[in-house]
Amino acid sequence: MKPTKMRNQMIYRASHVTKSKQIASPLSKELQKKYTKKSVRVVEGDSIKIVRGEFKGVDGKIAEISVLKSSLAIEGVKKEKTKGDKFDVFVHSSNVIVTGLNSDDKWRISKLEGKKHPTKKGDAKVEKPKVEETKKDPANKETKVEKPKVKEDEE
């Protein structure tokens, strides 16, 4: 298959879920040093700086994300129609740099820092409850035997 055909299939004809994952922007130098990552999936509320296009140099927060266009609407970046109406301008996610992260989502921040989140399976210690078994002796008497507690080891 030709590279252009593969690229078109991966980018332009991608499913909605795949396109949502592709909306990422590079981090600023300070954030790259802090999180040791080069890019991040952008979320509403992140602070960004536009580095290419008509609005180059403008700082702002992300107001809206368009998955279909892979673009972002930034607060304060608007154009005016001839009749005087103003509308949001969408900037492609590759034309911006993330300068500040929206830290409302603790899971997102822990993933950026490289920490394991405690809600994930296998991360937290789980104690199994006592299980009582009944065994029959040769004299047909029932006796209760308690199993000891078992703790899973952390890896």
C-alpha cells in the first residue's frame, strides 16, 4: 500500500475514537523537563500559546475542542464577520504549545508523572476475607477450619 494511502487512512479517515487520541500538542520546555514527555493530549482548560498561523504569539486557555477538525477554540481568539458578528477561530492542535496543564484530573497528572494510579487493578493491596471450610472427620463430625489471611505482594 502506498504511504499516502496509509497516511490518509490513519489521519483523515480515522474513526472518532482514534481521532480523539490524535489531538495532542507539544509541551513547553519547562513542562518537558518536569514530566519527561514531549507531547500531551490537550483538554479544555489547558493554557496554550499559538506558535504558527495568523494568531501567532497569542496566549490563552482552551475553550472548546473539535475532534472532527483536530482543532482547538481558544478564549479571546475570535474573528469578525462583515455584519459585525464574532465567531470562534479553531486552531489545529499541532500549531500550539501547551504552557500550563489543567490539573483537575488527578489521573491525568499521575500518568504524566509516570506514577501508577491506585484505582488500577493490581496496584492496591487487597486482603481476602477469611473463608471457613467444613471438613468431615471419619467419625462423621463436622469441624470448622479457618484459612489464614492471604496478602498479594506488590511488584
